[in-house]
Amino acid sequence: MKVKTLILGAGAAGLMAAAHAGPDTLLVDHAKSPGEKIRISGGGRCNFTNMYCGFENYLGGNPHFHKSALTRYTQWDFVELVGKHGIEWHEKTLGQLFCDGKATQIVAMLVAELEAAGAQLWLKTSIKEVRHDGNRFQVTLERDGKDISVTCANLIVATGGKSIPKMGATGLAYDIARQFGHAVTETRPALVPFTFDKGRFAEISGVSAPVRLTCHDTTFDEAMLFTHRGLSGPAVLQISSYWRDGDAISVNLLPELDLSAVLKDKRKSEGRKALKTELARHLPARLIDHLSETVTFTGNLGDLSDTRIADLVQTLENWVLKPTGTEGYRTAEVTLGGVDTDGLNSKTMMSKTVPGLYFIGEAVDVTGWLGGFNFQWAWSSAVAAGQAAKSEPV
């Protein structure tokens, strides 16, 4: 069969691209349902964008590449689309927007949009081979046990990265990129929990606290969660994108408190109070017990010298930890790295060397922070590619 545009991957980016590529578009995916990562995201409510989405919220080899697409299709454009479909939403924290109902509403919205645009969606369809005959792309698909050859002028690759392989994630996008001469930057798990040896924090698993995490001069203020395997929580997921094997991280356990001033004041007014009792007003008791294995918290406030206060502040505001690794792609929310943006047109997401070949979404070396930023990149890059493909002559 022949189509103008073939889109590989019916995730967030693929669905959105199909809605903008217009009629004579075919979207295919090996899964039995579209938008599976949308469905499970945000605890089933989908953190579909962020009110404060800005250029600084993204990592990549080229810190300017993502600006064009994000400027031309913003978070407010997607919010307008959500409103058009009557989907109620709310802000949770830090500008994160979630559905009031289920994430499947976003999937249904995108499917409705692609159908209205005249595109087709084929599920349970696998990709066997991708070629170019010098004029058109020739893609062999397998559907219902039969091979189907599809010829297309435009091929949009939206198969994502390597994160969450149990949902079928593979490195297919990278294979296709390399096949057509594109470079692929180093990929690694991002927005992922840290692991530590020997059940380092097993005894305080489940304890969480608001912290300030720092790695390579990048800092995030959010919650950190201790787990049987290591550290998780929003602050950890955020900083993991900046961490490399062997790096240490610095944890400020009291980012909003001037501990030195508090202890010196209480030394005068409540000198008989135990230091541990005062600290328990600001930190989880189980965490204090854990820290007391290596830090001395004995004595009363009245007995604290300025030197000891300074030492305590240094310990609690600069707790240096060295993760042994991460949970890997198994639980990573996204893949850092991907198709090198130097080979792509930032306005259209099309290859600079292979006309009609596009890469969008997580497959590309653009990675957002936690909090709806990666979905916004999926929407924005997809609109750029979809509209460009639609405007291309057959």
C-alpha cells in the first residue's frame, strides 16, 4: 500500500504527529493499545504538561535545539486542546498539570484528533524492515501474521527510547537513525531512582523528607524518599539526569531552616532540652536514629558550643552520598540522549540529509525535567513534524 506519511510508534509523540499530519497518514504500533506510557503516567492521571515549561527545563547536546518547537506549540496550546475535549484538570505542585479523571482521557482525545484529521491507526503491527529506494521509503510491516509493504514519502520515527522495556521499549529509533547515517549520542536512564550497596537505607525505607539535592552545580528542592534499594522521590529523579557513575551527591536535609540560628536561640531559651528532641521537630525521627549511627546527637541544647553547632549544620546541610548506580531503564521515566540534534532541522524535526525522515519525542537527544516537561516535548516536536510532513508535496 502507499501512504503519504507513515508514523512508527503510537505513543504520545506518534499520536500527536498523526493528528497533525493530516489524511493519507498511517500510524502503527506493536502494542494492543495506543499511548501506554500516557496511561500509566502520573499515577494513572497523566501529568500532561507544566505551566512553567521553559527552555531551561531541558537537557541535550544542543541547549538551543528544542526552543523552536516549544515556542511554536506551547503548554497553553495543549491546555486549550484538553479544554476543547472537556477534560477537567488541576495543578498539583510546581506547575504540574494532571487530569482530574483518568489518563486514558488524554489517549482518547489524541485518537479522536487523529481520526478527525483522516489518519489511520494500526495496532498489533510490528516493523520488520525499513529501506529507502532512492525515491520513497519502503517499510515492511507484519500484521495479523502477514507481511505488508508500505511505501511512503514521509517517515516519522516516534518509537521512543529505552525506558520501561516491559512495555516494549527498544532502541529501534536509534537503529533507524544509524541506518540512515545519523549520529546517536550516548543514552542512559534518566528520571530514575539511585541504588546503594548492602541495603544502605533498608531500615528507614518509606521515610521521606523535603531536601535540597546538588550534583555538578545543579540543585533541586523537592522530596526525597528512602527505599530498600536506595533513594527515590522527585528530588532524586530530577538530579539523576545530571549524575554520572562515580559521582557523589550532596543532600541538604534542612533547606528551608537556618539550623545554626535555631540551635543558638534554643540554647539560651531551652537549654535543658535534648538536642535529639529539637532535631525531631525538623526531621523524621527514624532518619535521626539512622544518622545517629555515625553522628553524635547526645546532650542538651545548653551544652552545645558554637563549634559543635557548626559541625552539626555542616553534617545535616551537606550530607555527601555516593550512589552505586541507578535502577536502570527498568524504572527510568525517560531516556537521556538519543538521535543527535545536529542532524535534524529544529523547525521541522526532519533529517538534514534524508528528505522525509523525521525523529520526534523521546527518541531525540532532548530530555525534560520531571513534571510534565517530557510530554510537552512530545507534543511540540510532534506538531512540528506532523505539520511539516503535511505541507510537503507528495
